[in-house]
Amino acid sequence: MTTWRSHRSSRTTAARVITGIGALFAVIEVVYILMIIAGANAGNAFYGFIRALAVPLALFFPGLFPVSNPDIAAILDYGLPAVFWLAVTGFIARMLGR
């Protein structure tokens, strides 16, 4: 006996995967923001790992808005990419789900 999967369910699955990837990228950015604001030890291996992931995911956003307060600068530099990834992947998932 064979079962047929509709194209709708495979599109929904792909949309969920894309949304999950965007959420993962946003979580990485938020964790990095929290580590900067909390003053995490920059020599720590976990900090270095998160930084190695967060900096390339920030794309062109760091330094876009010059701010003198380092905490607000971190929020802008890495918070905007988090929102960007959620919005872009949500848009792509919505288009794919149709």
C-alpha cells in the first residue's frame, strides 16, 4: 500500500524549517547581545563560539547607527539583524507555504 503526500504538506514542512533557521539565527544574535551587556569574559571558549557565529550573521548592521553608549550600540548592532532574520525568513516561509 502506498501513501501519497500532498505538495501542501511538503511546502509546510519546508516553511517550518526556514522559520526555524531564522529563529535560530535570531537566538544567536540575542545571546550575543546578552553576553556583551552582561560583560561576559571575552577569553571564554563559549563566548568566542557565539561571537564567531553572531558577527557574520549581523551582516551590514554593526556600525550602521553610531551610538556612544556601548550597551545600546550592541543592541542596535545585533538586535536589528535578529529582527531582520525573523522578518526575512518569515516572509520566505510565507511565500513558500502558499
